[in-house]
Amino acid sequence: MIAKHRDAAYIGFHTHPETPMNEASKNLLMNAVKEWNKFAAERDKMRTVAMEVAAIAQRVVMESVAFLKSQNIEVQADSPTTMRIMGHPVVIEPVVEANFPTVKTRVTMSCSGATRAIVINPNLSISAGGNPFMYDQLKKGIPESFVTNAAEFVADAFLFIARNMGQKTDEKQGP
């Protein structure tokens, strides 16, 4: 029994029932809990938005990859999660950096050396190249700037891979 009391005192708990918390202490703690709950709700909301934006980005990027395929470029465009450009995986993923009290959200698109970020601001405006637009607008219809950003990303990835493949071929052949 003594060990429990010693441990409680060690971590800072007051174990005497005759000294209840006062209202100021309760209010202070309730405000801290409210701040945490607000942060947790914001984090969860932004995670959901980021996942939805990533899913839309995957579909739009897949259209660009499928276009490359129609031009006889070596790509795999069977599903949004298994896309490849010349053997290199196309990765599109939501990123939520939640460090109390701030939540930063983006969707990253990467393939070989090409990377893009779609930034999702706390007010749910989205920056994806061109003028920012609201998340609600994206849900109603995909803005041209979003489609153009995806096409630019796919073009950058394709050209980056093509340039590096040319360098590797030159290195193998030698002088």
C-alpha cells in the first residue's frame, strides 16, 4: 500500500481526499481538453480531406499515364495504386503533419525524381498549380489547373526517367 502512495506522489498526484480541486483548476483543465479536442477534430477532418484529394489526384494522374500508354510509352495504368512509368512506380499519398496545435496537410505525388505537392490549407483551399480553389469546388468538378498540374507531374516524371535512362545507356557503352 505504501508503494502505491509513493508512486502517486512521485508522478505528482495529490492523493488526499480532503483537498478537492477548485473551480479554477477544473476550468484550466477543461480548457486544455477543449483545445486538444479541437485539434483532434481538425486533424481527423484534414486527414479525410487529404485522402479524398489523393484519390481524385490518383484518377487524374492515371488519365495522363494512360495517355502516355496510347502514345506507345512503356507505362502501367491498370489501377490508380499500381501505376508505373517506364518501370518506376507512381506514388500519390496523403500527408498529414499533426503537431499540436498545428495541422499541415498535403498530397504528395512522386515518381523517380519528379515530385509535386498539392497543399490543402486549413480553410480547405487547395493549391495545386495555378489559382487556389476550394475543396467543395473540387468535389463538384475537377478544375483545369488540377488536371494540368497532374499532366505536368506525369510529363516531368517521364522526361526525368527518359533523361536518366539515356545517361545510363551512354555510361554502359563508354567511349
